[in-house]
Amino acid sequence: MTDATPFLPGLSPVLRKSLTAAQDAGNLTSNGGLVVLREAARRLGLAGVIADPLPDTRNQLLVVHSYRAMVTARMMAIAAGYEDADDLDALRHDPALLIACERAPESGHDIPSQPTISRLENLADAKTLYKIGTGFIDLFCRSYASAPTAIVLDIDDTDDMVHGQQELALFNTHAGGHCFQPIHIFEANSGKPILSLIRPGKRPSGEEIARVLAHVVHRIRRRWPKVEILVRGDGHYCAPEVLDLLRNLRCDYILGLSRNKTLDAFAAPWREQCQWRWKPSLDKVRRFHQFNYAADSWSREEKVIARVEATAMGTDARFIVTNLNGRAKHLYEKVYCQRGTAENLIKDMKRDTRSDKTACSRWEANQFRLFLHMGAYWLLHSLRMAAPKKSRWRGATFATIRCMFVKIAVRVEEVKRSIKLAFPRHLPHADALALITARLTAQGP
């Protein structure tokens, strides 16, 4: 017998024709673009980066879900907008996600459930997490066909609010609550993530920043000994330990410098000059000055650039410290101010992959989750960078990329020797999706 109650009952007629709905369209998915993300994941070897360092003491004869399959399912779900492990319970039979996990869409085994994923997230200890972190740095290096001549490392942190008794959570007045304050490092020219580290919800010390940068720079230089590295960050990354480290590692740097009484005294005459030159008809008057300066805690003098500005709101002075040569205006406006790109990359990570879903009690589990979201970032970023350079997709947010190229309706049919994917006839941006897929499948590791 068939159910007499229709699916979606009570739909209004269209042009006097009744409108009925039934669940008889076949094996459909709304995540058809995951089959394209699968190609990016295979090319990058993402699942191995996260899963291979995990200790596996299970009886392999009884294993149904490999660690690689579990990691892939979790990353793909995050990339598709399902950031909670609970979502996998509803996605266990999704044919596109099954294909992305290298499983047959109808005859293959289901996706692992939430309890299985939760056990996975609590497996890693500190040594395992270290191996995964260095694996992501190696992945960044492998993503280039040849060693670049120069790279720019943007380092920044962001608040990650917590709601419970979680390890490393601290009250942060600026964030307005208890939070973590993870550090993110991106390569600015390519937008590629290098490392994301969970840490207490307070400002990092100079010793901590130097320790993180030392690991990253040494790991990159192992593969690219001659690469020129520029490190860029805001004021609280300009610590004496950081300056000494970067100088010893032969790295360039351009860092914000917090104001103090001595710097304000240096800038006072220039502020008066800008205020005198400003007129109501002008938007602003801006001047740049270079001078040598050494704080009491610094081991030597550094070149400091002052940007002094007068507007209708009054005068303002900001400072940066750098070892780069060039005009002060160019270094400030064209080099340092491009640091804002990192903030957009953090938005991609935090807002569009929901990397702040760190609700585990143990810090190790939250760091593992952060690595999973970092993997989802790699997937969506690879999709974006496979678009033509002059297309609007190169500058699109992950939310737009997901909406246009991942959340696609597809009918999946598995027959004896093939799997058929039926996309909508009127698929928006079908040509762009075809080109992106061709580029991802043609690229080497």
C-alpha cells in the first residue's frame, strides 16, 4: 500500500493545476560539488596529513572506517557547510559524500557516525598534533610545483569564544568573554594556510611567538633553503625575541609598533605640521618619516617608520619597524597595510569553515578539530584558485564558492561497472564548474 498522505501537503495550485510532491526522484544529493573537492583532496593528500600520524591500535580485520575515511568525511562535511560532527548522522547515506570518501554511493558502507568521529577527535596527543602541524607545513611546500623566490608570512590571531570549562580558555576583556586566541599563519601572495594553533585566550608572549615562527621558518627552509621570507604582523608581534630571531634566520620583517611616550614625543612636531597643513576642504593630510629607534628591551636600533595623519577628527600617529629598504610611504602603504589580507583569510577560516567550533573539553581535541577545519580551508581554497585568474571566482568568499560549486543537486545512479552523475540541465555556471574540475584533475601533486 502507498501512503495516502502526500509529501509537503497543502501546496497551493499553479494556474489551476494541482501541485503535489513525492519522494520518488531517486538517489539525489544537494552536495554534488563534493565530487570535485574529492579531486582536490586526492591531489593534496589531505587525509594522509591528518590521519597518518594518529596511533591506530585497532584490530585491522574488524575495521570498517579507516582513519583516512573518517577524516575525509569530516573535512568534506565542513567544506559543504556541515561544521558539527552531529551532522554526519544525517549525512550517512549522502551519495556525493560517499563518493568523496571513496565509497560506492549505493552498495558502499555508510559514512561514520558522530560517536565514531568524536572518538577520532580525542585520539591525538601532543606529539601526534606536532606531527600533523609539521605535515601541514610540508603540504604548503608541496603545493608549489617549484620553489618560489620569495614568500610573505602573515601571522595574526583571533578570538574563539568558548562556552564551558574547556582547557586553555581564559577571560579576555577585549573579546568580552572566555575564549581561546589561536594563532594563524598564511602565505599572503597565495592565500594558502600554513599553520593554525589553538592557544590560551590571552596575548601571546614574545617567547611564544618566536618559538612558533622558528618551527615554521626552519621547516620551510629545509625544503627551500634559498627562499626569501618576509614576516608581517601587527604591534603585539613586535617583541624583542621575535626581532632577534628573524634577524638570525635572515628573514625580512615589517611589524607594527605600539605607541609609547618616547615615540609620541618623536612624532609631536610632525603632528603639529600636519594639523597646520590640514584644511576642511581636504580629506586628510598624511606624512611619513623614518628614524632609528631602540626600546630598552631591544638588542639594537631598528628602522622605524612613522605615519602621521591629520583629519577632521584630529591628528594620529602610527609606527612600524622593518629591516626593508625603500621609501617610507611605499613600505607603509604598499607593504605593511597589505597585512589586511590576512584578516580576510582568517574570516574565510573562522566564518566560512566555522573553525571556532571548538567545543571539546580537552585542548588536544580542539587542536585536532582546528586541523580538520584547516583541511576544509585547503579544499575550498583549491577550488577557488582553480578558477581562471581574471574570473570573479578568484576573489569570491568561501560562502559564494560553496553556494555556486558545492551545493549542487545531483542524481546518482550506481550500475555494475560505472557510477552516473546527472546534473541539472539548467545548472548555473556549468562552464566554470567544468573548467575548474578539468584544472583540478590535470594538476600534479
